[in-house]
Amino acid sequence: MPPAAATNLAHKPPDGGWGWAVVVAAFISIGFSYAFPKSLTIYFKEIQEYFSVSYSEIAWLSSVMLASMYAGGPVSSILVNRYGSRPVVMLGGLMVSAAMVLSSFGTTIIHLYLCVGVIGGFGLAFNLQPALTIIGTYFQAKRPLANGLAMTGSPVFLSILAPLNQFLFDSYGWRGSFLILGSVVFNCCVAGALMRPVSNQKPKGCLPPSNEAVDQGAVADAGPQTADSDPEEGQHEGKGQTQNSKLVDLTLFKHRGFLIYLVGNVVMFFGFFAPVVFLAPYAKHQGIDEYSAAFLLTIFALVDMFIRPFTGFLGNTRRIRPKIQYFFSFAVSYNGICHLLFPLASGYQGLVVYAVFFGVGFGMVSALLFEVLMDLVGAPRFSSAVGLVTIIECGPVLLGPPISGALVDTFGEYKYLYSTCGVLMLTPGIFFFVMHYFNYKKLEDEQKQKAAGEMRRPEETVELKSNNEANK
Amino acid sequence: MENMPASWKLLLMLLLVLTASCGRVHAETLAPSPKPLASVPALSADMRKVAVLKSQNSTQNVQLLNPVNLSLECSLTADHNNLPNISAFWSQDGREIPDSRLTVALENQQYHLQRLFYISGEEMLGSYSCVFENGVRADFILATPPFGEVRDKPVVSYVRDFVVLPCKMEEAKPKPLSWRWFRGNKTHKEQISEQPERFQIHSEERKSKLKVINLTHEDAGVYYCGAVYAIGTTMNPIELKVITYQEPLKPFIGILIEVVLLVAVIFLCEKRRSKKNTSKGNEENVDQNNIKLQEEEKGAEEGSSMRQRKV
């Protein structure tokens, strides 16, 4: 049985049609948001030489960008709540683009921090949140699949951006590359253009005519609400969707499911990214050459790429969808077990096996990460929820890799790092299992009470009617 | 001494003769028995490199930092022929060293060839080989410490901008005495001297950086960073490419135009559809309003379902 916080939307999600174009748009936005900061590391060595700074100073660029991206979450939520996804994404695309172009003329490292780091980070935040939010408005029945497909953008874009950046760097040096990247990232505006607000949607024109009949039926159903196909009316509907939240919905902190998600995720994120970051260095430490170590990451990315849509598909099946929180708990625990067993791996074959299993785990968690949040709080409050979650997750995400690095430096051994990450993933996994068991129980009780309550009201009106008729 | 009796003098003289003869015996046992080879004894060599050969050729890299007396030795294991003597010679950079051809005798199943070289300067570095009669040879490549990472792609920078060309000698290799930078091609290299407006050289123990300021197209080409050792200099080539801002501008504008076009197409498509729909929608509205009136007349069920939707 789906939890009570389902679609409290004023319209029926199309679950198809233009929704798939929106999935493509979200694919692009999410792809840029996650992959772009990671792919910039190729330029770091040259920029470090150019500005004569130390390695840690250049690594700060990544951290500033990531911090801005997470800190921009709430701002993004507010804007999406007021204006809808489309303008925010287009603004975000414009911001990152301008940031990259400006930074290509930069004269100091501070210039880069401000442009690429702060403005670029905020621009990417304005891409990520709306992309996730709009999927919730377009999909209900097929939402896990849509989420899984959209999240696949991250590994796909990373696989494209990494060689592209290498090619640009070899041809144009870092300045020219930043200029061209500014135009590449401008494609986020195309993604934004595709993110049509959902109540605008009428099924003709650019779609093939066969969809008409089906969607006409859907429109007729929602007839009384969206009688006028006037675009302005549609925008009002868009605003009206989140009528209970003006700025950021802080009542979410009283929401049981949201709190479970938040607490578990904060612990989980300390150990989520570090194993990826240290996979290649660990391999080199074991004596494996650089190319084979890089190949491990390629295997990991490939597995990740295919697992995400597959996880979305699985999450959509009739068996799993109602209890999707358990699926997420399983995914998190699986990651934990993977890391705990990793020190047993020996030789290059062991590392390859680990890369495959870890790829599966990482992909599963990523695909479900936002789907379960949507499932818990519902589509209207999702925008605020994700804003709050990202700003609170900012801490663990930023602190995770440096703390892990410190662990490696202190002990000189990588296995303590992986054991710690394993524990940091397994504990939230078990926490999720236990807490969601209770949460589902409570939700079922609440559903029963609500259903009982509604049963009584029609009976009362029937009584009233019969009384009226009797009185007549 | 004059007061000593004659017997004491005799005893003293005997003692002296005895010690002298003992010393001579010691000296004789300490002196090395000369080896049955025609070259200089190996005692005066500072460094010794040995190649053990059987049937295949071997190559050895010898890293040199300072001028050195280097003894190169080749030991060829005898095959089934067991010839008592074979001839061999030494060659330098492919050319036979004059007067180096020898006949080597078989000793303990091995033919042992040795030669002492005095490597004084960079011109003495190169490839030295011992070649045996049956064609088996050992190559010794004498060189200064090589650079680890050699960059194969050029460094790209822009006109009127500056560029920093880095050079590094790894921890594992010996420290160079100093660093020098050169420009040119393989045959003719010109050293770059520090000119405050054009070139700045910043060198540390293991790193050196050349900063070329205010670039022009003429500055493009190959630069060599030289790690200087007492015996010679190791060169690391770095290619510099200088381009103008117009080069990346072309793809930049191309992609910008693509984005603007796509966005325009998407918005136009949408506008056209919504126009179609408003004209069709007006007809539908009339129909739907009729349906609405009919439905409202149905009563309570409709009301409860409307309430559900509004939640």
C-alpha cells in the first residue's frame, strides 16, 4: 500500500507523453550537476602551475564548487516553489555558462574560486533541484523508473565529459577549454526549455497524433479543474500546487519519514563518496599500474550506468514499489557489506570484482536516493525537502573525503578506511530497515483511520438526505 | 751505541736482518698476482659494471653523475664448442675502438673480457659494447639520469598571456647540480638567459620552472629543460604552442548558436501547440461546460469526489 503522502497535486500526473522529454531534460541537468565538477579536475595540474599555488589550494576549487552546489539547495527550492522548474533551470544554465566564460579570463586563483566555485556551484544547484522536482510532477505510477533514468545522467555525462575535457585541454589549454565548456554547459538551457510546466500540457502539436485520444481522455477527467487550456491558467495551477509552502517548508522537520531519511543520510554520506575517490590510489598502492587502476574506475562507471535504470525499473514493479523504502535500505546495507568485505580482496581480479559489486551498490543507492524522498514527503513538498536535505548533507559530503584521507595518512593502510566506510553505510542501512518497518506500520494505521473516517461521512450524508426526504 | 759490547751489536744486526726479510715476505704475499689480461688492473676503477652473457645479447643502462674510471666487464659462458680462445673487441657508438681486439682464453668455462674507461665528459657518454667472435654482445649505455615523465603533448597558451613550463626530477633519481633552459632543435640549442621582461627561471633542488611572459607566435617551438650534472646534462623537451583567442572562440560561438536554435525551436513548437489548443479548447469548453452542468445535477457523489481532488 503506498504511503499516505502520495500525490496531493491538483492534477493527475501524465505518467508519459511529454514526461519522457522531461526525463531527457532532467537527465541532462542532473548529468551536468554531478559530472561537471568532477571532470574539471583534469585542468588542475596546469592551473596549479600557472598560478603557482599548492595542490591543496587548487583542490579547494572543487570543494567550493561542491559546497556552493549544496548550499544553493534551499535557494533553489524557494525559487522552484515560486516560479516552477523551467525558469530556474534556464537561469542556472546561464549562470554556470557565464561563470565559465568569466573564469577563462581570470587572473588570480581567487577569481576562479568566485566564478567557477561560487557562481558555477549555485548555477548547478539551480539545475539539480528543479530537475528532480519536475519528475515528481510528471510521474506517479512510473516515477521510480523515471528517477532511475534521470539519475543515469551522472555516469553517462562523466564518461563523456572526461575524454572531452582531455581533448579540449590538449587543443586549447585551460583558458580556451573553460571558454568552450561555458558554451557546452549552456545546453542546460535546452534542458530547461524542455521542462514545460505540467498543467500547460495538452497532447497535440509536437507529439505524434496517436497520443491524442489517450491524453484527451486524461484531460477530460481532470476537466473541472483545468477547464481552460489557457497557459496562464496553467501557471497559476503550478503555483497553486505547493499552496502550503510559501518559502521553505520547515514543517518538514516534524515529518516522521523526512527525519528518518535525514538522519540516515547524514551518516551515510560520510562514507558514500570516499571509496570512489580512493579506489584508484588504493590500486596503485597495491602495485597495480596506472592504466589498470584507471580501468577499474571505468568498470565501476559502466556498471553504475546500467544499474541505475534497471534499479528504477525494479523499483517500479508491483512487489517493490509499495515497500520501496526497504529496497533503499537494502541498497545502503549492501554497500556497507561490500566495503567491509573489500579488504579480503586480493590481486587485480579481487579489485575488479569489488569494482563491479561496488558499482551495483553505488548505482542502486543513487537511483533511489531521491525517489524514496519523494515517496516519503510527496511531490508538492519535495522541492523544499530536497533543499533542506542538500544543505544539511553539505557537511558530510565535504568532510567525508578529507577525513578519509586523514585516516589513510595516519594508519598508512587503506583497509581501515574501507572498514570505516563499510560501518558508516551498514549502520544507516539497518537503521532504515528498522525505522521504516515502524513507519510503514504507523502509516497503515493512519490510512485505516482515514478510510474509516471517510466511510462515516457518506453514510451521514445518506442519512441527512433520507431525513430531508422524510421531512419533505 | 758505542758502549754496547760487540755481541749486542751482532744480535741487533741479526734482528734487523730478520725483520727486513719478514717484511719482504709480507710484501710479497700482499702484492696481487697479476691477472693474465693485457689491460690495466681493475684496482684503479671507481665503478664496475659486469654483463654475464650466454647466447643472447644484453643491454645495460649505466647512470653516471661525475667523471669516473669505469671498468666494463663481459663474461661469456662457454658453449659446447669449448674453444680454447676466442677473439673479441670493444666498440663505442657502433664503431670499433682501435687496438681493442683481443684473444680471450677460456677460464672456468667462461671467457672474461674487461676494459677500463675513463669517462671525463659529456662527449664520452654513449653506447659501449663488447663484441665476441660468435656475435654475442653486451651493450652498456652510459648516460646522465633520465627524466621520468616526458610530456608528449604540447603546452598551449595564448598571445599576450604567459606560460609556465615545469620540469621535475623525481625523488628516486639523484639531484642535479643546477638547471638550465634551452631553445631550439635537436642539433642546435641556445641557452635561455634570464631577461626580466621575457623569461623568468625559478629553480629548486628537484624542480625548475621557465616562465615565458608576453607570448607571441615566435615563441612557439620546443624548449629544453636541462638537469646539469658534473658529467653532463639531461635534456627534457617541452613543446609550446601559441594560439590566439579566436581559436577557441569558433567552437564556442558554434555551440552557443546550437543552444539558442534548440531553445527557440522548443519554444516555438510549444507556442504553436498552445495556439492550436486555445482555438480547439474554446470549442471543448462549450462542450465541457454542458457536461459540467449535467454532472452537477447528479449531486452528492460528484461533491465528494470534488472534495477528494481538492485535498
